[in-house]
Amino acid sequence: MASELIQQRKAWSVLIVSTLAFTVCFMVWMMFGVIGVPIKKMLDLNATQFGLLMAMPVLTGSLVRVPLGIWTDRYGGRIVMTALMAITVPAIWLMSYATDYWHFLTIGLFVGLAGGSFSVGTPYVARWFPKKQQGMAMGVYGAGNSGSAVNKFLAPVILVAFGWAAVPQVYAVIMAGTVVLFWLFSHSEPSHLVRSQVSFTEQIKTLKDPRVLKYCQYYSIVFGGYVALALWMVQYYIGEYGLDIRVAALLAACFSLPGGVLRAVGGVLSDKYGAHGVTWWVLWVSWICLFLLSYPQTEFTIATVTGPKTFVIGLNVYTFTGLMFILGIAFAFGKASVFKYIANDYPDNIGAISGIVGLAGGLGGFVLPILFGALVDLTGVRSSAFMLMYGVVWVSLIWMYWTEVRRTDVMGQAPADITQPGLRA
């Protein structure tokens, strides 16, 4: 009994300190979402260049997810997470000394290592809890995505008071302190290590599994889309509605905050109702929100019996923010439900599979800001970013229908080969 209580205390200590570490890592990872605005003005960047600037940290954070997930399986999350955070501290500090565009791109690649923390913490915290609580544990840990909102609250204050260069310096100090806290309050458990001698190449071959590819597609929306929009929204508010950077960041946090914090709720719902049901509703809610967000500000004139009349159709800032808030909630639930699929289907290989799926989500977060910028430069329509996301969600809805929904009985009872929670595709 005493040993069980000790293990429970360790489990919750690991979960709390890991969530704190992930929050700080995500805050650093999303740094360009705020400081990128004055940097864009300073360097006179176009929308495509600005998209690439914001996307560079996301690229590195995505590419390292697969090896980090595998190393976590083999060596344990405590060691890997501590080393990862410590490595990023010098790069974060150096960001304040960058002056040219290539400086920001290069240093951004090293700062982006912080984004790989998700693939470390997910299997690390999951193995400390029984299967029935893993969705909750991964959801709580994933709530560290709210670091994006913390960045939007904290960075504008520092930026306005001391200039953009002070932001990476403060973040470097915060990251160094987090390294110390994590090491002091986290724990290691040898029984959680995966002792299989499966090679890196063999684990990468899991991409041949159609289920893994499908989960990658889902995650490229709920996580990749979340990252891309979290980076894009501050400058979107400034350009579309003419807001001050502090107000723009505050409103952008209405998307980022629920998109991170409520992931824990999504984990609980996935435990209770299954990954399939939660993901299906997430995609439909996202589809509706993105359809409405896609409509550009439109002004048209019609001839009437009393002469021409002009009408303006478009979302005001309040309606726009409300839709983004709902979209953030949907993405939060979806991020948790996708990883509930993984915990159900690959219990002995969570690290490697979550790394691969996380890689897909991260690459979505890398590619989308660049495409957002390219579309703005090409069309001149800011809402083209939401048009693109709307099309991507369509793909996932169709894929999910043909591989999961179509096989479910019309009365809501799953066939024999599909069980709740976590339907088999």
C-alpha cells in the first residue's frame, strides 16, 4: 500500500513538472508569433518571408520528434527532457543579438529544438499512469500547448517596455530555471524503458501502417493547424483590424489558451467516449468554423429602384474572435483524442509512434505559415489562410468516414472488430 502511494506521488510529480516544462518549451517555440511582428517591420519582409521566419523553429522541433520519442523509450524521459531544454538555452539568448534575416532563420532552427519536447513528455508521463488514465495524463501534459498563450501575454509586455531583443533574454533565463526544477522534481523508472532492440529504421517503417498515416493526417490539422494559426494570428489581427500589438496578442490568446489548456478535458473525454467519437466531432466543428472564417471582407453594390446601394459582408473582430475561440477548443480536444488512438493501438511503442505522429503535426505547423504567407502575397486576401485549412479538414473528414464511420452500425453500435475506446481503423 505504501509503495503504491509513493508511486502515485511520483506519477503526479512527474506529470506536474513535465507539464510546466512543456509549457515553457512551447512558449519559447512560439516566440516569433509576437517578436516576429517588429522583426518583419525592421527587415521589411513580405508575407512569404515572414511565414518562413515563423516556421523555422517549427521545422527543427518537428524533425527531432521521431528520434526523441525513440530515445525516450530507451533512456527515459527525465534524462532526455533535461538535456533537450539545456541545449536550447544558449540559442534562445543569442536570438537577441541577431540583425540579419539569415541570422534569425539559423538561430531559429536551434531554438526550435524546444518543440521536440512533446515527443519526450508524452510517453514519459503516460507510462506513469494506468491505461484508463493515460488519456487524462497525456491531455494534462498536452495542456502545455498553452505556452503559446503565455507567450502572447508575456512577450508584448516585455517588448513594449524594453524592445523585442529583451524577450529572448528573459525566455533564456526562464528556460534555465525550468531545467533545474524539472531535474529536481521528476523521477526515473527503469521498468518504463522499452528494451526492444528494434532499430531506428524499423521503427520508421511503422509509417507503412495505414492507421499511423491517418493519425498523422488528423494531427497535422489539430496540432499543425493550431501551431500555424497561433503564430499567424497576432499579425493577422494587426493587418485585418488595425489593432495595437498588445490588443492583437490578447485577442489571439483567445484561440491559443483554450487550444492548450482544454487539451486535458479532451483527454478525459477520449477516455470516456473513445478517440473515434471525439475526433469525428472535432473535425466537423473545425469544418464549420473554418468555413465561416474563410469568407473575406466583401463590399458589393447593387442597382435598386432608388439608385445604387452598397453592402458590406464580413466578420467583425468580436465574431472572428468568438469563432477562433471555438476552433481552439475543437483543436484542443482533437490533439488529445489523436494520442488516445496511439495509446490504445500501440501501448508498447508509444514513444516511437507519438514521435512520428508528432513529426507530421509539426511539419504541418512548418508548412502552413509559409503557405499562408504565399497565399496572401498571391491573392491579397488574408482569409485565404482559413480557406486552405478548410480544404485540409475536408480531406480528413472524408478519410475518417471511409475508414471508420462507414463501418459503424447506424444505431451507434460498433462492429465486432471496432471497440471503444479507440476504434480500430
